[in-house]
Amino acid sequence: MKILFEHIDKPGIEKISAYRKYGGYDSVEKTIGKLSSDILVEEVKKSGLRGRGGAGFPTGMKWSFIDKSSNVPKYLICNADEGEPGTFKDHYLMKKNPHLLIEGIILSSYALGVHTAFIYVRGELFNILNILERAIDETYAAKLLGKNISGSDFSLDIYCHPGAGAYICGEETGLIESLEGKRGNPRIKPPFPAVSGLYGCPTVVNNVETIASVPWIINNGGEKYAKIGVGKSTGTKLISACGHINRPGVYEIELGFPVEEFIFSEEYCCGIKDGKKLKAVIAGGSSVPVLPTHLILKTAKGEPRLLSYESLAEGGFETGTMLGSGGFIVMDETTCMVKNLYNLTRFYHHESCGQCSPCREGTGWMEKIIHRIIKGEAKMKDIDLLSDISRHIEGNTICPLGDAAAWPVASAIKHFRSEFENYIKS
């Protein structure tokens, strides 16, 4: 079933005239000023929609933390930073169908009592920024943004704000700091953004894919959305598939779809390139643990591994991983897991804001050790030292970047230790 991609390939869908032809903004006109904002929050709660940016936190619950009775301004921020290596689904969605995101922002803002919303766009995506601003201008011209939307007393303004390409600004409080014109250092929590966010006011930060799912939920009902997927993994998910596969791209799948079928079926990735064997997969973007073939296709219990929050996490980080942002990176038998890890550790060392010493020092230390291993200058004890450093970073930083840097190291050593040892022996 397609929800976000239902009309993605319709000619001219990026323009409001075509978008409205296929039912676009119908939810705005039937909702704004006609239904209580609390009803929208309840529908999103019923849907079971979870944050699609990586954390998977229940969206309706996050919305309910906002005190709508407060007299201070409230803000909605759409996190369109998308800096996770291997993840490009938000980029594609905004490029192809920007009005779906705008419609979702209008509905979400109404539900939250927000009158000013922001789209924080990754700095490198200036083409996307231009597409969004053209679409926003069209929406203002149609009187679906601005004052008295659809003849109601509800008003909303949306602003696009380009970042400067810092991975750390994908973390919601680092993003808020950047939006306020400061260096993008994550904040200590509590207080959480729902209490004190942008300019010290109640703020909700949601991912592009999360917000774009709201119009379908409002049009069709939260209960119908909840019937799609499996268990607590409801609805559909965009997967950015890349690496050694025959057909990379962005795919919308119903949560609970088998990983093996996703990789090898002709409808999706069409198998491994050049007929080679599958070696490993990073299922949710570079910050989640890598799994070898036998654990990514089946759980430790021998059951088929599914593209869902629960199935991928089964077994914890001993034998499982995370769905994360859906950045699905496939590696074939020719991949050197040590060099692959070196690329990741270089990235996280470079992107650390330096605020926390375990992350600031630990990421650089891990990069140096792995570089030493590749050059043939390491000792066997360096492998255990790497694992030890990752354990001391994990859970000891203000934001999850430390965890993101530690998990790939720990999992690569756990599942592919022999490759590290071979470098040292040779």
C-alpha cells in the first residue's frame, strides 16, 4: 500500500494545481475551524505513528506534551536536515511532492495550536529549499496559509531556514540552537523542547516523513492507519536503499515487510549486484549496528527478520539492530568491513560538536586506532581497546551522536573481528 508515494509520479504534482486535483489540501478544508484540534491529536495517537527520523517515538504522545492552554507562542519545526549517511528519503519526498509536507505542517500546527512553523533544510540541499519556497508561495496565494485559513480564525506562517550542513543539527535541540542563530550544540535535557524549545517556548520537532503522513491519517482515520503494518510498527515506511544492489532508490513499504524479500525481490532491490553474495547490511542509516547476512535475514531464533522497529531490534545489540531512519546500506562479499568502519569513524569524529569529552576525544581516538590497523601498525590488544572506547562513549554524552559513533564500532568488531585480526597478522 502506498500512502506517501500514492501520487508521487503524477505529472506536475509539485505544483498546487495538480496536487489539489488528486485531493491535496482536502483535509485542511474539512478540518481547520470545523474540528477541534484535540480530535486531530487523538487521531494521530490512534494511528500509532512513530517518528520517522530515527528515534521512533510515538508522535501523538509527543504532541500531547505541549501545553496548548499556555499563552506563550508555540512552534512546530520540521526537521529536514537529513544528514544521516545512507538516508535520502526526505530529500526525495520534498523534491517530488512538497505540498504533501506543507499540508502535513498545516494540520500538525492546527493540532498543536501553532501559528509559526519552520522547515529546517540541510544546507547542501539548496535545490530543495527553492522547491519548498515556491510551493509555500503557491499555498499562500491559494489562501491555505497566512491569515484565516479556509475562512477560519486559524492563521499560520511557514518559514524555510537553511542549515550549514552540520550533522549535529539533525538532533532536535542542536537544530533549535542553530535556528536561534547560535552554534548547533545540543542542549542538556530536561527541559525538553515541548516545555522549553525555540526561544524558550513550547516546541515540537518532527521529521519530514512523520509530518507528511498526517494528511492521510486525518483523511482516513487513525484506526485505519493502525491496521497497516505489524504490532506497534504501524503504517508505511520510506526506505533509502543503496550499496551493492541492482536497483537502489527510495521505496515505500508496509512495516513488517520481510528483509530478505526487500533485498531480493524484483519489486524492490532486485538482489545483489553482479551476482555476488550478500555480506552485511546497515538497516537504519550509518549510526545503527551492522548485521551479517545470517542475522539480517533471520533473527537469532531463526524467524524471518522484518522491516519493523521490533523485529530489527530483536535480540538487542547482540544479534539485532535498529530501523532508525531507514537508510538501508547493502554490502556484498567484496566489502572490507575495516575500511568501511574507518569511513564511518572519520565521519563521526568530524561531525562531533566537541561539547562532550567522551565523544570529542573518543571519536578521534577510534579513528586513529582503525587507521593504525589498516596501515598494519596495530597490535591485537588494539581491537579490545576499540571496543572499550566505544563502551565508554555510549550513554555518556548529551546527545545521541556519541551512541551513533560507538554502535558501528562495537557491532563491526563483534561480527567481523577476524577481518581486524587479519590486518594485524599481515
